Amino acid sequence: MSPENDLNLPPLNQADLSFDQGDMSVARSGPVPVKTAEDLEQVFDVPVTVSAVLGSSKVAVGDLLQIVPGAVLELDRRVGEAIDIFVNERLVARGEVVVVEDRLGVTMTEIIKADR
């Protein structure tokens, strides 16, 4: 290994790691408590914007101004195709439209893992 790539990390000993199957946590030099919903209580009141996108379409402004109630706007998705669910403009899941007591809703069928 060349000196410019050396991070000067201390050696890792197998004894430094512990795995407790009871709480499914991996820790260094002692257990780490498992996080629960109660640990996030301080962010429960933070507002977020949730959007369920059925599809999209590109329309010229002139055509948009001519849309009247009852007009059909063709989207880029087919019937039965999954919809995208966004939280604060970030794709987090895909789902299906459902009807619950005469209202439209969304059921999540796939959670999208964040690439960081």
C-alpha cells in the first residue's frame, strides 16, 4: 500500500466486534441500543410533502388552456402500472391505487432503497 493511500487506521481485532442476536446490533467495545420509533419522537411533527404520481404528460400551453372539465389527458403510464411515491420530491416507493370508503388511496408495493 502506498503512503498517500494509507488512512492510518488502527488494526481491527476480532475481539473488538460483538454481535448480539437478541437486539441484532453490531457494536465495537460494547452493545449499541437498538433504535425504536420512540427514539424518533422529536421528528414526528416535522412536515413532509408526500406525492403519489399517476403519470405525466407534456402539453403545449395553448392546449393546456383549452382543457375543460371532463376532458381526458393521456398520461405516460398504463392502467395497472405502479405509481411513484415521492417524499419531499425524492422517490421512496412504488405502489398501487386503491379505493377505501369512496376515497382514493395508495398502497406501497415496493420500497426504493436510497443510493447514497
